[in-house]
Amino acid sequence: MKILPFIFVLFLFVGCDTIDSGPQLTPLEIQSLQTRSFDHSYNVTFRSVVSVFQDLGYIIKSADIETGFIQADGASESDYFLRYFEGETETWQTRATAFVEQIGNRTMVRLNFVDSVESSTVFGARDREDMPILDAHIYQNAFEKIGSAIFLREASQ
């Protein structure tokens, strides 16, 4: 029976191991990654961001042109194995927000993408984990699409 506390302590230390997730970005670096400036009107830029979110497969939850805030959810995926064989659910989804604001004669857009995992058990316990997406390519792709959407809107007016 004296080995049982030893095994418990061993599992405790093994569970405390940290995973290196790569270099950490400063808040200023994150803001730089997530923000772009456009030389176009606020209205055209706001509508272009909404349009690009839809083009990327997001469902717009809210878009308020007065505040410049847009919320959107990507399609969700579930693990059916967990649901049917273990009585738990786990759902993955990407969420996106945008903040559009006029500063002088430029319109600023800040995007934020987050991977979200929600889980629940048959006993009613629920949990959610949100992980910010800080991949420069994802933001660059979105901003390029916004620029193209602005160009098309401006050309059609």
C-alpha cells in the first residue's frame, strides 16, 4: 500500500508538463497581425468585411454598422464516436470578430479568429476552451479578400 502514494505523486508531476507552443507574441505584435488600414469609406469597408466572412463560410451572428462590430461563427464539427459510445459531446468551431472604425480619412479593420472546443457529458457538465489563432497566413488571406471585395464594391458604384 505504500506504493500507492508514490504512483499518485508520479502522475501528478507527469500531468504538470508544459507544452511549448512556440514563440509568444507581444500584444503589439498581435495587434499588428490582426489590423489593416484601408483608404476607402467606412460603409464600403464594413460591408466588404461582412461579405468576406460569408465568402469564407462564416454565419453572421451580428453586424452593427453603428459600432463597427461584427460577430460570425464558422461551421461546427462534432465527434460522433464520443457521443454514441461514451455519452459525451465535443464540438469544434472557429469564431470570428471584426471591429471596423474610421480614423481620419482611413478605415481600420481588426480581425480576430478563435478556435473553440465545447464539450459536455451525460451528467450535464460543460466546458469550453478558446484558443486564439495567430497564424499570419490566415489573417493575410482574409485581408487580401477584404481588399478585393472593396475593389469590386468601389468599381460597381
